[in-house]
Amino acid sequence: MKYHYVLTLQIPLIGIATRNDVVDLAPGTSRQAVFIRAREIAIKGFAEAGEFDPADLVNRAVVIFWSCEPEVLGGDQ
């Protein structure tokens, strides 16, 4: 089933970034697993843009917004 996620992170003294994507998830996939992967992608973007250490950014990142919902609105999936 396809899901759409939106993640906004703020890294103090660096900036704010929003990432979103549609992912096809197997039944039983946890929102936590999707969140961890989305956060990795967002932090990798920050790190590459500013030549920062991703491990340092993970510890500094503040989640401003997180949503993971079925891509199809209403009705049968």
C-alpha cells in the first residue's frame, strides 16, 4: 500500500528543511521505520549541502512536523 509522508526538521544554526515522498510499504511496516528512513534522507541532504557530519546533525535535529498517511484519500485502497 502506498503512503505519503512529510517531514520538517530544524537544525539550530543551520536551517529548516521539509522532505516528502510517496513510499510503497509492506503490511506491518511501522511508522517509526518510515520516520527513521525519512529523517536519514533529510539529514543526508543537510549534511551534503553544508559539509556537516550526519551523526552530529541527528543529535541536533528538531522535528517540527511529521505525517505519514495513506496516499489515497477516502474509499477503498
